[in-house]
Amino acid sequence: MRPLEDDVLDGNAIGGLLIEVFGTEMTAEVGTCGSCGTAGPVAEMAVYLARMGTIVRCRVCDNVLMVFVEVRGVTCVDMRGLAQLL
Amino acid sequence: MEGTAVRGRLNDQVPRKTGAWQTATVDSVLDETPTVRTIALAVPHWPGHQAGQHLDIRLTADDGYHAERSYSIASAPGEPVAITVERLDDGEVSPYLTEELRPGDEIELRGPIGGYFVWDPAADSGPLLLAAGGSGVVPLRAILRYRSEVGSSVPARLLYSVRTLADVIYRAELARPADGVEVIYTLTRKQPAGWTGYARRVDQAMITEVAWPVAMAPLAYVCGPTNFVEAVAADLVALGYPPQRVKTERFGATGTP
């Protein structure tokens, strides 16, 4: 596992955003990385918050799993990096 | 005035959607340390919460700019909702919450949030290993309060890493732990004269001494700055803790180690 920067968060930090987007609590759900196959709870994924949006990466291979961007009041979600989200 | 009255009636009648923002009122504030304050809130549509969950606060400036932050809930399920906030020097939100906010003031929040970093004694009876770095103690304190509230007798150990004794949050409460609860401090920057406890950052040797043996099927909750959480979680896994028995919540680079 590669070391991460000090201010990287985890999926707990976007619990509210996930409820907003999916309509339900998601941090305990298991997501599978489409690149390396690592499966784990959303709460343990690496989360990078920026004014422009939120990026969620695989903790093992750094692959981008989810991207959230707010465009004119609508949250757009790109989840192509996830093979599966139960 | 009429508009406000209508909005008030609508707010009361609209059913609460999961994740909806609502307006809460500050009930009381309590300074835990010179930079840390606990804020008790009166939340009109609070559905109850679990130990370990958090809520989101939203502040809106006059020009419509929003700032949102997440804060762990410091109170146990069934107790009035309270959050404990640490003032960060370069913070955008924490100076307002710890210095400006007064009883009677209103604040927007949503919650409770979180289904992973929660402790449900009915679901798991393993001994608890709680590891706190600085303000990471907040959700762990909620877990300990809940343990007392339900009369649980699972053995619990809190390893609490802080810079100095003066930085300990909930110090009086932690000085009188419930039966079966041990509180172990490590003071990383300055120790009082005669201190015989740990005096360094958490490392593998300390974790090996403090952690429950793996054979007891313990459950670990690690919370605090990212560096702290990464190190402690790795140490626990190295000791043989199954990764799924080590729950983590990272607060980023902020918060005292």
C-alpha cells in the first residue's frame, strides 16, 4: 500500500454527500475497484475533498473510483472506476 | 414576518427526508479545553443516532457562500445531541463554532450520518480497543457513554494520544472510567513531573502492549489525524487483527496527534 498524504480523508467524510446522492447510508457498503479488484467498505476508501469536487480513490492502487462534481446545483457522479458497489 | 410564519409551518409539516438539512438551536456550550468546546443542540427532527456517528454542519454567509463540516456526535444514543469542536487556527468554521456561537443561536445541520464507524453492542460482543488521536476521542467517548448507558460489561480500553495533559478532552469524565474501562494516555509533547505513563507517539511496541489479544476477538475503533489512524491501523493488522475488525475514521491533517 502506498503512503498517502497527511490530509487525505476516508469515505466517512462523504457520508452526507452519499446520502444526498444515493438516498441512503453508503459508508458500510462494499465497493470493488475496477482496476485491481480490491473490495472494501466505502468508509475505507481514500477521499480527496476540493472546492471543485470530491475524488474517491482505491487505497491500494490509487485508481479513481468515484468523482462527485456540483454543476449548477446538481451533483454529477462518475463511478466508472468501480467494478461493483453493493 | 408573514413569510417567516409560513416557512415555519411548512418546515414542521414536511416529512424529514434522510439527509435533509434542518435548523437546530444551540442549547448550551461547555469549554473542554482552551481550544475545544462541546455544543449541545436542540434538534427538532432528530431521529436518534448510534454511537460513533457524525453530523454535518452548514454555515451560510450573507453572500450565500456555504461552508460545510462534519463533526462526530459526542453524546450517546438517547442523550441530547452534542458535538465537540476543536478550534483550528486556520479554520474557516471552527473559530465561529468555538468562539462566536451562543445558546439560542440557530445552526443548520443534517444527520445522523454513518453506518460503518458505529458500535452496536447487540451485534458484536468483542472487547473494545479504542484508539484516539487528539480530537479523534469524540466518537469514542460516545461509544464509552453508550456502553455505560446500556450496562454493557465488554472490556474496553481507550488509548488516547495527546500533546499534553491540558489537551485532554473530557478529562474529568475519563478520570473516572466505568467498571471494565481502562484509559491509557500517551503524552507526546510534554509530561508532568513524575509522569510514568507513555510519553511518545503511538508505535508498534505500544500497540502490542495495549491491544487486546487477537484470540479475544476484539473490535478496534481508531479515530484522529490521518497519520495517526494509518499508523495504528497498520500496527493492529501487523499484530494479527483481521482488517475488518479495525474500523477507521480519519480527520485529515488537522487535529492534534
